[in-house]
Amino acid sequence: MMVRSQQWSRRGVLASVGALAACGRKPAQGQAKAATGPETIEAAVAGDWRPAADRARDVWRHPVETLKFWGLKPGQTVVEFWPGAGWYTDILAPFLADTHGKLYAAVLQASDPSDPAATEIVEGYRRKLTEKKKIYGDVTFTAFGPTSGAVAPAGSADLVLFLRNLHNWMAGGIAEKAFKDALAALKPGGVLGIEEHRGEPGRVQDVLAADGYVQQAYVIQMAKEAGFLLAATSEINANPKDTKDHPFGVWTLPPTRLSAPRGEPAEPGFDHSKYDAIGESDRMTLKFVKPK
């Protein structure tokens, strides 16, 4: 199967931005250190700097188990694509800062630099990290988008993460570029970790992923076509209650809880109870490696 590319559009960027919006110790030798010293993944997840709303979602996202599945270790170099407001950054950055690792944050590259929604998300994320370097360390900001350059120095990363963003990149026609850029950033033997809303197997995959769901086999094929090898799959983030047929796509479910199509005013009388009972989406958790 060859994965189709779609032309990037400003509309695609705006839709992606909307989805992203939903969701001391003294520095040693120039490297900022985390104030509370999270030398383990468990300690980073338990950090009191994480917002209460983010911690409440741990039951759905299983950050400790997921990061261990992908092989996160102290001192590694990690690239996080499109971190949004920083749900996973709040775990990754303090852990890597305290263990002398390195985080590259490949933030959203808007097609229109004057786009206020994209600017607000990216600048808010930058401020959060730069104003609290004792917690987050020295994060390097790069960008990912239709015309972006390298997300990190070639062959430097131990781990690259795609966290519930492939559907956005499919909508924008840059999914293939994401895999290409990830492969370039990784060391031989490095890991690409993917978490994504999982579509119903056997259906014809919408190449624009308009409902936010992507079939697991489709993702595996995209990765293989880019040059990756599938190392392992996990059901850590599975949710068998997710029927994947919701009126406003995956965004009908928590945490977004849409009651109208994206971009339209909320419907006050919409009954969320059925969808709240499902919880967050069924998600694939995949581990790929760059061949040595």
C-alpha cells in the first residue's frame, strides 16, 4: 500500500491547532536541573508541577507504562513532535533535565506566521518552559510542518515520539514527512514511539482521517514505507468500550467533548453521558526502530 499525500492547507493547520488546544537545584555546568530531581519516570509523573487536570488523565494515558514500553532511559536524547500545551513534556523534560538528557520540542509550524491561534499555542508552550528552567531544563525548540527543516541534529536522537498527532498530519498531507524527519533524527537502532486513536480494522482508511481515527495496520505500513522496522505493539492504551462511530469523531469523547462539528458553536442540549461513560479513545501504542 502506498500512502497518499494530500496538499497542506491553512484549514488543515487551523484544525490541527484546535485539536492541540483541546488537551531548587542550581544548574550544573550550564545545564538547568529539575527542582525536585525526578530521576525516575515514576517520580516525573508524580511531579507536583503537573496540572491536576493532566494528572487525572493518567488513568487513560498510562504514562509510566507507555514510556517504559518505548524504552525511555535516563540521559537519552528525545524528540517530541507537536507537544501542544505540554501534557507529555511535563513528564519528559524534568526527567531528562535531571538525568542529563536532552529534549527537542518540534512545535507546530503554522503555514501562516500571522495565524493567532497557532502563535498562541506555541508561544504559551515556549513561555512555560523557558520561565521554569529549574523544572524543565534546557529544552531546544525546533519546528515541524510542511516546510520545516530538521527536528534535531541528524542521527542524534534515542527516541522520537508521535503522540496522538498522526491524524492531524494526515489531514495536512505531511504524515510521510513526519516519518522521514523522525528517521533522519534517530540514531541507528533508535526508537519511534507512536500513540494514536485506533480505527476499526477492516474499514477503508480515510486518508485525511477526518474522524480522528487511524487503522493500526495503516500506521504500520506508513512506518515501514519510511524505512522503520516494527519492534513491538502494546495494548496499554486500549479501550474496548470505544465504538469509534461518534457524531463528531473522536473529539466527541473526553477530554474534548464536542457537541457540534469542530469550528461550530457548542450545542447546549447535547447529552454527553453516553460518551463520557466510554472514556477516552481506544489507542494503539507502537514501537518502531531505525535499522542499524
